[in-house]
Amino acid sequence: MIYGPLSDRFGRRPVLLVSLALYVLGLVLAIPVASVGALIGARVLQSLGACGALVLGRAMVRDSSTGEDAVRRLAAVMIAMTMTPAIAPAIGGAISGWLGWRAIFALLAIIVTSLLAFIAFTLPETARTRLALPGLRSIIINYGRLLAVPSFRYYLLAGTFCTTSIYALLTASPFIFVNVLHRTIGEVGLYCMVVIGGITVGAALARKLAGKVSLRNAAMTGSLCCLLGASVFLVFELSHLLTVLTVVAPMVLYSVGMGLMSPNAVPGS
């Protein structure tokens, strides 16, 4: 809600550079922390910077493409985004075991600083016009107008529910697999990787269907996959039939639906 108006006024590129700089600052501050409170503060700063890249990357796609081309590009972005959390736990665990958890922040700081420099020297500006920076009242009014558009509300709610629910699963997965199913903690990352891999499959499917199926139908199909996967998971839970297979399989179906729905929800809204 903040990065959007700022990038409309100052351009995508400078605001993206500032957001990545905030992320790097949070990483650097997290390395020497000696308390949980300080670590949480540094992590909050990281998240404030990281969300800028998430928002502005999609805005740049919207700036430079429309319709089916936007779907293909957003699907490619989603594939890249889902590959990272799929492999990050294994890499982070190896680094933590070898050099300690602080080394994770140090390595990320080096990577993101390099990315920041690469963007500064190579990334062109995609916003063709500049808009005056609105006041708080204008921002609230504009968001109110957006929410008054039925199609925007539908895509917003579908995208929000489908996307955030997968994070609820990933957050709960260590408890489900270790405490309920009595699997080892080392297996959790593998199961999560399989689930997240479904998002990549769904995003690839979205790219393939772009131009052949309408945004609405593709988004609806993805949402129905999410609903079916969540419903099957619920049935297994209520029937006390949870196993690794009955947890992972419905959630793979859910993640495929999410990967199909999200790239179509953004341009559709």
C-alpha cells in the first residue's frame, strides 16, 4: 500500500533500490544481535524491504505487458519465487550447521547487495508516467474506489485466500509431520519442497494456458483446485486418517491450484 504510490511518483527502479537497501540493512543488523527482541526488529526491517521487491516486480510486469503476455511473465516470476522457498531450507540448514545461523544473514547480505548493484546498472525504468504523490485521504479514497469494483474484489479475495493459506500449511507442517505423524525433522523440508513444487507446476500450466483460456476461467479452475485440495485434507483430518501421503497429496493439489490461479488473478484484477 506504500510502495505502490511511491513508485507511481518516483518510478519503479529507485523505489526498488531503496527497498532492497532496507533489506540489506536488516540483514546486516541481524548478524551481531544478542537478543530475540533485536533479532525480531531486524527481521521486521528485512520484511519491510523485501515486500517492495515483491510488489514492484509485479508492477513492472504490468507496466511492460498486458493480457496473456502478462500472465506468462507473472507465471515465470512465480516459478522463480516458488523455487526459492523450496530449496532455501536445505541450503540454510547446511550453512547453519557448518558456519552457524549468523552466516545465513551474511551470505544473504552479499547476494542481495550484488543484486542491488546489478539492478542499479542494468534495470531500465518501466513506469512511463509520473503521478503526484497523493495524501493519505486520497490513498484511502482510491483504495475505496478499487474495492467498489466487483471484479477487483473477487480476484483480490481469491488471490489472498489461496496464497496465504499455503503459508499457514508451511508454518504448521513441522508440528503436523513431527508431532502428529512422528516423522523426523529432516523429512519436513523434503515434504514442503514437494508441496511447493506443485506451485511451480501450476505456474507452468498458467503459462501454457495463457491466450487459450480466459483469465477468469483459468483463475476459477485454480481456485477450484485449491478448494478441492483443502476439502480433501479436511476430510482426512476429521476422519483421523492423516498420513504423510494424505497430507502431502491434497496440499500438492492445492499448491498446483494456487500456481495456476495467482498469475491470472493479478492481471485480472
